[in-house]
Amino acid sequence: MPNVRIAQVSSYLPDRVVSNEEIEQLVNEKEKLLAPGILEKLFRIRERRFADRHVQTSDLAANAARPIVEQFGAERIEYLIFAGACSDLIEPATANIVQHKLGLHCPVFDLKNACNSFVDAITVASSFIETAICSNVLIVTGEKLSDGVRLDGNHSDAHLAAFSLGDAGAAMLLTSSTDGSRIHFQKKMTRGQHWPLCTIKGGGSMFPQEPHMNYFEGSTAELKSVILEEGVAFVKECYEESGWTSGMIDHLFTHQVSAGTFRVVEQVTGIPAGRITSVFENFGNTAAASIPLAICDAVEAGRLKRGDKVMLFGIAAGCSLSIQFLTW
């Protein structure tokens, strides 16, 4: 089977920068619910990006993907996967809308697994290429999480984690590899009994028409406990099965929920913080866009170079974990 590599990656961020002070002011308009500086103290976040009201999830995805499409050629793209926690509509798949906005004509579909949507799409796309279904796949995501942030002052502790959410788009082109750049190993695990820990309950069959259920609720402390309990053995299995060790890895890119996430990931993987790329302080939790966004940051800064050994560590509500090892 052919090897698969990440050929290109790109991202898109809305222009509007939203500070912690702005969030605190909006929430405290009716009554003082957030103490000054509490968001930075709790999450180590300074700011995040919010898209304008008229901007759709598909716009964020299409804007991120457009540079890749223009360089690679729309006619050469054989499959498009939209992979995100957010969507434009329940029906049809957001991938259809992104396809139209990009001027593509390839088959498309959505893949949804909360914050692991993008890394799961890498697994699916690489399988398509390895089995000769196609020779390239464009993965896109758009996360407009600001729509799930409750700013009217009517919130509980379960809504607190939402104040770290931000909007972003990302895209990645996977192709067959003819050099040493390739994906070496991929493994997933899920513990579905923990699904209530992070939710947006509105819009599905449980709560189809209750507007107050359309906001993010989560217990990040409990989610961290699950990662610690389940992650150590999972990571050990991946090291043993792949033949990789923590010492081999030059860069780790992980989902970014808070500054505390990096301490947990460091503990679980054995990889020091200096090799973990963080964009959380400036962009917050961007769900499925967080890993490709961090990769883009490393590429643009010149830190990530061809031949580097990379680990992707996915963390998602549900609760799901994933690991991918690749040579950049």
C-alpha cells in the first residue's frame, strides 16, 4: 500500500479579537458573576477570536481551504471531508456547502466526533489513499463555537468552560507519499460512558426545540481525570505497538482545552512541555480546529521541518482519545 503524507496545512482566523475583559463585561452586565481576571486565572487564556454573526461554519472552513485549493488545483481534489463539532445545518452535510463555496466537484461527506473530528478524518482519508480509492483528500473544519457561549449572565458553573471557546477554520491536504514524509501509526479509543461530561444538548432528538439547550456545558476537571485514568495505559500501548518512544518525538500537537491540559498531556505521554505547541493563550479552545491550528503555527514559525517526528494526541468529549505518529 502507498504511504500517506500531509502535503499542505492552512488555517483561518476571524478578525475580531475578544479579550477576557470583554467577556467579563458582557457577562456582568446584569449582575457581577465573573471576578476580574478570573478567566486568565482559571484557563490561562488572554483572548480568542469570534466570527461575525453572518459568518457560517462553512465560511471558516472554505476560507481556510482556499489557499490549498488555489495552489493544488480544484480539479485535482478527489475527496472532501468536513470534520468538525459545528455545522451550518442539521441537513444537509456541511461538506456540501463547503464544496459549493470552493468550486469543487468531488465526492464529499461530514465526519463528526467532537474535538477529535479532524484527527479522525486523517485516519479515514489515509485509509482511502492506502487502499487506492483515491490519491488525495482535502480535510476541512470550521468551528464557530461562539454561538454556544452564553453571555447573557444566566449561567451555572457548567457553562464556565464555554468562556474559553473560540472560532477558527483549518484545512489539510493528504496525498500519497514518495519520500520519507508519511503517517506511521494511528490508534483510537473511546469510553462512551463519559459522554455527559461535555455537551451541547440542543438540536438533536433529546432536545429538538429547547433554545436554552444550545449552549456549551462541561466539566473539564472530570474530563482531565478520565484522560489521566485511561490515557497512561493507552499511550503505553501505542508506544509498544509502534516501536516509537517519547524520546523520538520532536513535536507534539494536542487538543487545547486549557493550560492545565498541557500538564496532563505531558504527564500521560512523557513528552516535556517544550515540545508541545500551544496556541491556547491567544485562540482558546477551537475544538477540532485546535490541532491543525497548532501545526500551522509551528510551520509558519519555522519550528516544524521536513523529517521531524510528530505525535498528534487527540482528546474529545465522549470520551475519546487518539494517537498518530508521523514523519513530517
